[in-house]
Amino acid sequence: MAVQLEFLKSILYFSDLGLAELESIRKLVFEKTADRAEMVLLEGESAANLYFVASGVVKVFKTSAEGKEQILSIVRPGESFNDVPIFDDGPNPASARTMGPVLLYGIKKNDMEAILRDHPKIALNVIKVLARRVRHLVSLVEDLSFRHVIGRVAKILLEHIGGEIGRGPRLTQQEMAAMAGTAREVVGRSLKALEEEGAIRFDRHRIIITDKEALKEIMEVSS
Amino acid sequence: MAEMPVIDPQNCDGCGLCVGVCHCNALAIVNNIITIIETVECDWCTDCEAVCLTGAISCPFEIILQKP
């Protein structure tokens, strides 16, 4: 399937370009397909390509030495990933895995450098993309470093215990994030941490508080 | 009846991202609106909720205390 010019035009990087310029860039774009749960990038490896999601969704994440995962971003159609190492010559700062079948458009690092030289007006849009990325990551750093989200998530759980199965209030992770003043990704990590502490366990659509005292303690220590 | 994610058809723009990430094929686009196909294999991974930009699909958790 040929790379669509309309799609290239919809990508912020190339939104200011005319059809002739897009046509010249299209020749440098390659397609890559991947199935669900395929690793597209590995943290620490050298960066070869810049990717744009054409269809599907990709999860960009870091993994700790203990195997804990922190989602940095969810990349949807029209958005790019692996921008940073393409421009700073470093290794991939994070891993990327598909969340379902995906179609990616890739540009090799050397080709991207040539595109920037040949079409300098792209640079302003690249700066916009990178600036948004920095803003998002600064917000995430703030949440992870300075806010004791786990304590607030513990408090939210304690405050929303239902009396009987099927009768209690129900909360999405998005709602918990809004209540805790944080991002959904951070709530997900906090819930996993609480599960590892043995304070809760998941039973499909239920969060079962297995150790209320432990949950209270986490709430008091971390709030 | 298996508990399933909740759809808000008013907010669904039919983008289909949730269908692509659903590993148990519990979701389908019907007439440009996301539709749930009931299945016991839905393990409440919440990926569909995570990828939805319009808040049209949600996976609410019930919070209960384990009986002693």
C-alpha cells in the first residue's frame, strides 16, 4: 500500500509542506506492520528510524530493573515516536510495543536529517513536537517525583469501598486520576504497586481490598 | 451475564482504536459506533479505555473489601 500524501500532510512535522515537497518526502518513507504486543523499539538500542503511527496504537514505556513498567505515552494515528534519539544521536530512551495490529511509517535517521536540510521550514514543527513532548514528560516527572500519588490512590480506594458486590460506587482509572490530580498512567502504576504490596488484588472489574490496614498505612505514610 | 466495559455512544467518533487494542475481540464498530460483544474472555485490561481520546468507553472498577 502506497504511503498516502494526505496522511503525511496530517502529520504535524509536514503540515506546512506543499504537495511537491510531500512527494519528495514520500519516497523516503517506508512502511512497517506489526501485530499485537510486538516490540518495535528496545530501550538502550541505537536509534535507526523515526516512526509515525498510520493506524493502531503504540505504547512507549520504560522498564525498571525489577521489571516494573511506566508508560510514558500512548501514540495514536498521526503521532510520532522515537523523535529524541533521531535528533540527539543517543540510544532509544524508551521501549515501544504495539497495543494491537499497527501500520507504521518510518523514516531512516539519515533520511530525516536530509529532509530537515532540504526543507528547513519543517524545523519549527519539529520544535513544536519536541516541546510538547518535554511538557508532557515534565508533568509526568512532577507526578512521579513530588506527588505521593500512591497514598492518594489508597485514600480514594478506602473512600469508595462498596457495601455489597454489585452495589458499590464504581470508578475508572481516569476518574481516579482526576481525583488524585495526576495522569492515568501514574494511577495504573500505583494500583500495580498496591497489588504488589498485598493491599489489593484485581478480580476482573473488581478491586478487592485484601489488607485494609496496610492500605491505611500506605495512605498515611505517603499522603 | 459477564460485566463488560461501558460505552457512551454520544461520545464515540468511530475511530476504532479500541477495537484494534482489544485482545479478546469484545469490541466491534457497528454503524460507526463502538459496540460491545459480550464475552467472558474480557479480562478488564482497560486498554480500550486508555486509548480512547473521547471518553466513549470506560472500564469502571467496583471497590470491595475482602470478607474475613
